[in-house]
Amino acid sequence: MSKDEEQEFNLFIDAMNVPCPIPSMRVRMNIRNVPMDGILKVTTNIPHAMNNSIPRFCRNFKHKIVFRKNHEDGSVTFYIQRKGSKL
């Protein structure tokens, strides 16, 4: 995956300029609205969310960050794949 404009996603969250812990809370609340194995796209410019809370949430709940794009303005876009159902 090289350009985020070409990436497919099921739901987008704009978490720009909102204080922590709101970006990770929005991810937590909205991942439920993404189909199993679907993609949630989230963009944020909050350092703690980019480097800690969103990646930690994904690790803890077994969701996968399939792509992370760092932007020149200091923001980050994550493409998070929702964990599929257990077989």
C-alpha cells in the first residue's frame, strides 16, 4: 500500500485537533460499525493518540494496523482492520 488515496475503507473518523483520549475512544466506539475484516480509517494529529493509545487499543483487541501514513503536517492516518470472527 503506497498512497492512502487508493486505499479502500469502510468508515472514516476525523480525529484532528481533539484532545486525548477522544481519538482512541472514537476508534473504540466506531470499530463496531465496521464489518468483520473491514477497514476503519482514522486521521489524527494528537501525539499521544498517534504513538500510544490507538496502537495500544489495536494490540489489546487484536485489530490490525494494516497501513500507517505520516503526513508532512505532522498528522497520521491509520488504516485499521477489524478483527474477524473466531472460527
